[in-house]
Amino acid sequence: GAFAALIGMLLAGAVANESLRARGWGVVASLAQVLSPVKNFEPFGKGMLDTYAIACSVLLIAVFLLLAIRQLDAQRLRG
């Protein structure tokens, strides 16, 4: 499941961003760019410290940690 999510995020940033902007869906295209790990780590590969990339990475980490906590809590309550 995690590998499929990673592949989905990679494709979302690369392909969907350009095609969504061409259709006029700027907000959805921006969301696709936030979810793309390739776009977020691109400045780090060049040696630059980009606060936008850091914020996007922290946001993704926080979302997936919250989802994991909810899943563990639901399993705990079920017994």
C-alpha cells in the first residue's frame, strides 16, 4: 500500500500538475504539486534550503502520522 501511495504521489506531481493547469484547475494543480515528493526534494538536491519544500514535507509527514495514529487507535478500541 505504501509503495502504491508513493508511486501515486510521484505521478501526481509530474503529470497531473501540467495537465490540470492547462484545464484551468489551478487549485487542484497546486495540491498535486504539494503531494509530489520529487518537487519537494528538488531544491534540496541543488543544495538550497527552501522553506516551501520544508513546509510541504512537514505537512505530508503530519498527515500520515495522524492517519497512523487514528488507525492504531481504532485497532485498540476494537480489541
